[in-house]
Amino acid sequence: MSKAFRAASSAGAVGLLLSGAAMAASPTGSFDAWSVSGGTITTTASCPTGFTCSTAVTGEGFFQRQITETSSGNDFFQTIITDKTATGAPGSLVFSDESYVRTGNVGGLADKSMMKETTVTGTLTETFEGSTELGTGWANDGTNDVTKIYQAIIADDTASGAEDFDAKFWLKQLGNQGSAGKLMRISSQVDIQEATTTQGAGSQEFVLVEVSGGENPNAGTANLGADGSISWQAEDRIKAIWIGQDMAAIDGVGQEFGFTAYENLTTPALVNSFSLSGGSAVAPIDWDTTVWGSSSAADAGPF
């Protein structure tokens, strides 16, 4: 197991990832407008529209420049850090951090941090990746993303009869402490093989999604047929859970079950369905991808 996987298993490492937070809006309106080659960082454009830029101070894996907003005269320092021999674009590097700090003792920070490590051993590919974004003080207007966090641990083995693993976490908060809305998603998928050489013959999946405020823009209904239904208004806090197992090929014995639940936490209401009948009952019932996103635990990547 790679060192990234070992690090991810410790509470200290998770705390470090979250405290390294990344962020929301920067003076340029976006992050990642840069690349690095052999440790030399260059920006996509010489200077953002509406700003003037000083000559950058650079080093191996380091870039810093002062940016002045033409209309207000506000000054910011943009700092980019990555490994000193890195080559590539943000998101493909083992580590990168980009931040904007406003001068004049003004509170606030705009920061984005990303890390990704992939280890290949034979047919097995292990990946650990995480990104955090943070926008506070001057970097937030009260409605945009204050916090965005993504973390994933993936083990993908292409060998026949191999066992794969996928666990992912997302959190997005709009406004101060999520006052304008929130999205949280947790998912996992495990492929289980036993006395079989067919990859994917047995699997277990779990998906939990919760949305509120600006992340829930529309009224809707979840219908579980004879089990009942719930409805919600735009910006209500609502939640969906799916647990599924399909191991029909394990020792030739069917071992399937499915559980789907929907809950309105603003106007308390809950409906759920559990079945051991197998087949279609394993799949989530009435799962609306426009509300909850994909029902597959393996789908979706960073924000």
C-alpha cells in the first residue's frame, strides 16, 4: 500500500488536508490559470483583466506577484507553490497550492490546495486525491462557496477476479457556515469476488446525499410506490440514502438486497423501502439524478 494510502488512514493526515483548505473566489475570478514545467511556473495570461501586475518573484516550484485592482487600488499577493521539479497543470500534480491575500490588514483568504498520488503495482492502481477550496472575508460575498472539499481513495485492479474499492467525500458550503446552502455526498463501492474469476461478480455500494439552500433550487417529489412519497420545496434541506448489494454469482447463491430512503429535514417527512427480492430491487428506487447526482458510488470526481 502506498504512503498516500497510509497517510489517509490517520486522523492527523485528514486534519492536515482540511486545514490546508482551498477556496472560493479569487481576484481573478478563478483558479488554475497556470502550469509548471520542470519546476518553472508560468501563468496562462500576463495579467488578469482589470488588474495590473508586478514582476513575479519565482523559484523552483514557487511563484509570487502583486496584483492591483485598477478600479479600487486594492492590492493582492498571488502565491503558487508546487514541487520543485513538477511538470503539468493543476489537478495532475502531486501537490499544488494557490492563494490570494489582500494587503492592508484586511481579513480574508482565497486559497485552493490539491494533492494526488497514484501508485501502480502490476494490475493494481491505487489513487489518493484531495482538494480543498476556501473563501473568507473579502473573498466571499455571502453567497458564493465558502468551503469546498473533495477526497477520494480508489483501488482499481484489472486482473480477473480482483477486488476493487472506491470511497469518496464531497462537501460544498455556500455563504457563512453554509447559511446560503450546502451539498454533502459520501459514497463507497466494493467489488467482492469469492470462488469466481469474473470481475464485478459481487458488489456492495453506498451513497448518501444531502442538499439545502442554493444547492436545492427546485421543488420536487420522491415516490417509492406502495411505500409512500415525500415532497419538498426549493431550498428545503433534503437527504437521500441508497445501500445496494448484488452478489448473485457468489458460490452460485443469490445474495441481493436494496435499501432506498428519502427524507425532508425542513418539513419532517421520511419514506424508505427495503427489499431482499433481488434483481431491480437492488438499484435505487426513483433516484432523480438532477437532484441527487449519479446513483453510482464510482461516478463523479472533484468539484
